[in-house]
Amino acid sequence: MQGQEICPALVVRRRLDPARARRLAFVVCLILIQIPWTLLFAGPATAFGTIDGGGQHREHERITRAALSCAGTTPSRGECFADRSMDQLAGRGRGFGAVGAPDSDEIGNPAAHCDDADFLANGYPRTRRQATAQLTGCVDHLRTRFREAIISAGELLDDKGWVLRDEVILDSDCRLFDNNEGRAKCRSIEGFGRALHGAQDFYAHSNWADEADPTRPVGADNPPGLNRPGPSVLLDLRERSAVRVPAELTTGCFVLKDEIFGVGECLNRVTHAALNKDNGLIDPLNGVAIEPTTARGAVRQNFAKAVSAAITETRRQWNDFRAELSARYGADRAARMICAITRDDPVHECKRPAGWTGDSIDERAGLVTAILAVVGLTVVAAVLIMPASRRSHGQGRGSD
């Protein structure tokens, strides 16, 4: 079925593979007839959830907050994001945030979600090489997004290393999906968030971290699970080398009519419906995952394992991002870039590198003031004590 048959108003002019053409046509049709977001996502989820409705519970946002949000009033020292900056990365309310962006404008791109890299041994309709090529496409896509974020971060500072106000101010939310977004902080957060989306989806859409249902025979509707923890060696986004994929690794084939036993191009293949662990409840503070709502997620602790691995992966990616900034721009500039990305008022909080403790100049000034106060009190005490000591010493001599 061609894209124009799905929606007569749409004419697909570019040459796309049939699966991607159908997905793209579907999304454009929904936009043309102005279906609300809640209806757009009312069908089966194509990733960890992004909205709150249609069976989803903003799983991407909650995973990201559990991994990288600063606890309580703890100031960001580079390992976590302050409130307003976290909102741009993870989303809030009806906003997608950078990590949810691929569920809007990249929903038709399997590489953005690590879909269609399916394989089983013994007579499967796709080869291991085909599946590996598809997964490699996903990893390459995420590496591109990761590099985009690194490049954008380089525009946060001037030549002398000072934070540029116009590049970091958050007087309004980042304009995701907008090529005219001029703020370097927003562009860097968006690239990193898009990379995180696919990295998190890898655990929901593959058998890396899960187990097969032991009560049913292994097959396309119940593929074997690798039961591995995160992070995965496959998702090293700083690397450019080819990935080495385990022989039994599979993700799910996805079409719009997503069914466990597969239809259309997914007939007799491992499907997204059979394998995904997309939905359930996640505590955004501690990452505890309960009440899975997908078939594979409900097997043993599969949903909780996928969420735990995704949280671990998210932290690994942020650590790698910081390391890459340091390698590319040097430790001092990288420290200020990280401060500018994670803090809500970087113009005042990131005036100079903090010896990479992440402390702001204000915090260090407070520490210096406290030290000077202690030294001052010590000097005053010494001045007061010394005359008294001398008088006591003199009186002692006179009595001899």
C-alpha cells in the first residue's frame, strides 16, 4: 500500500522504503486532519511512553528524571540537572521535552527507536546480517545526535570562556522541532535528548535486558531473552567503530497495525507488540517500576529490568557526554559548558570554572568569606589573649 492510499491528500514525492512511507503518511495525515495529541498516541505505543494517556505514563520523562534530576534543593555540580533545565530535557506537563521529541517528528524513522532489527535462529525470514545492519543504523543515528549536542555546546561560551547570556537564557521553553531555535543550550539539550530517547528505547524494544516467558515455547511471539544489565556495550556513542552484536539479540518489527503474531511486512517475524516493555508506572524520584501493561513487560521482572537498564544507560550517556566535552574543548571550558547546560541561571552561576567540583563563583565566595571570618576571629582572639598572658607572666616573675 502506498502512502497516498493511506491518505489521499498526501503525495509522497521522495523515494522511501515501503515501511517508512506508510509511517510518514500516517503521521502527516493526522496532522492534516488536526487530530489531538491524545488521539495520535491512543494506539499501541512505539516507544517508552511520552504522553500521559492512551496507555502511556510519560515513561521517557520519568526515566530521565530518575537518572539525572537533582534531588531536592541540591545544586547541580554537573552530574544532575536543575529544575528548569531538566524540564527542557525531560519535558513537563503537555510538553515533550528533548527526550520525547523523536515520538513527534521521528516517529516514522526506525533508527530513532531501534526498531526492525529482528532476528531468530533457524529459518527466520531475515538474516543476522540484515538485523545487525538495522541495529547499526540505530546506533549511527544516535551517535549523530550525540555529536550534534557536543557541537552545539561549543557555542555556549565566548573566546575567553565566559558564558554567553543569549545562548543560555531560559526566559521561554526551548523550541523543539524548530530549526530557528537560536540558543546553544537548547540545541545541545535537544541533540542529547534525542540520543537518550533511542538509547532508552533500546531496552524497551530489544531482548537485551529481559527474559522469555518460561511457560511458552520460544519462537517469534516469545523470543529468547539475554537478561543482561545496562549499560550496553553497543551504545557507546563516543565511538565510531562498528558494533559487535550478540547472535541472539533482537528488536521488534514495527508496522502501524502492531500485533504480536505480525501482519504485513512483520508476518512471521518478532514484532514490537511481542517484545516491547514500553508501558507501566515509574517513580521519577527513585526509578522504581511497577504495574507493566505490555505482554512482554509483565513476564517476571522484565519491565523493571528494562527501566533500570534505561536509567543506568541514561547516566552513562551523560557521563560520556561530559567526558567528550572535556576531550574536545579542554577541562576548563568543558566545566563551564556543563555548568551552563545543567544550571538554571548559568550567567551568574557559571562565571568561572570551579576546579571541576561544579561549584559556582557565589558558592566559592561564600566559602572564602567563611574561611576569612574564622581567620579573623582567630587573630582577634590572639590579640586579646596575648596581653593577658604577658601580664600574668610578669606578675609571676615579680613574686619570685
